Amino acid sequence: MVEEARLEESESYAGLAPATDGWFVINVRDAAWITSDAFGAACIFEGDVPPFPHIGFTLGVIQPGQPSGMYHREANQEDFLVLAGECLLLVEGEERPLRAWDFVHCPPGTDHIFVGAGEGPCVIFMAGARTGWPEKGIVYPRSELALRHGAGVETETSSPSEAYAPFPTWQPGGPDDSAEFPWSGRS
């Protein structure tokens, strides 16, 4: 029998995260969030301990012109569903406009990142395989397209700390509650 996970306030995030292994149910309003002036806000369902060993899930919220992170490729599959708003997908050196309900599949090794577009926030549900992570690694390639959108590195690296060095670290907190999100009014 699988036990229910214990949810606790996280020191790393604003909100609740699992503190033990097991099944759990949580509303996005109450879940763990982090925020960055550079990269928007992210709901991290798994927390720090225990991590999800097979698949990771994140709900990202980015504003127009704001990248969701740095242009990169991972050794595992990643998939994305735009739930609301608009964004640009930068993928393999190309730019693709996306809107609500567009689905993106990135096989292992696909260079990609999202940049907010349109008039308001974009909400993206993100899922990524974790097999062999972090040993299999990540690469942040130099891309003129990504650099033009503020989502690129000057020199290719496989170090997340190098890729994100120019930016402040993520802080506990969620997206601006003034936006019309289904989870507005977070506690």
C-alpha cells in the first residue's frame, strides 16, 4: 500500500511541497512557487525532498518578452502544453508562435525555450523525463536567436550555474495575483 505524502511549507518555495514519498493532491493555489524577475514564476509540484524520480512537472507563468529560462537541450524528453496566453517557442534555431492549447514535444537533444508574447501572461504546463538526470546532463548552446530574445548564453556551457550566473536566483513567491488566473487569491 502506498502511503499519502506529508505536505509541508517549503523553505525554498512559497507554498506546500511533499516532505515524504507517497501520493498527494494539491491545488496550484497552495502548491510551492518560485519567482524570478528575469524568468517569471514557476509552480514546482515536487519540492526539494523527495524529488520525483521519473517525471518532473512545472507550471510556468511568463510575461510578454520574458523567457522561461535559458535556451537549452536536455538528454531526456520534454513536453509542454500552453494553457493560456501566447508565447514564442524558440526551437532548433527557429521561432514558432504558440497560443493556448498548443502542445510541444521535444525529443532528447532538442534545443528550445519559450518567450512570453501577446498582451498578457502565458501559462505553460511542462513535463520532463528524469531518467539518468542529472548525470545525462544539459547543454546551453550559443544561439543568436536566443540571444536576441534575452534567453541565450554567449558561450556554450553544460553548467546551469554558468548559464544563469548573470541573473538573480529564484526566490519564493508566485505570479502577480492581479492577473486573472484560476488560482488567484493564493494564500
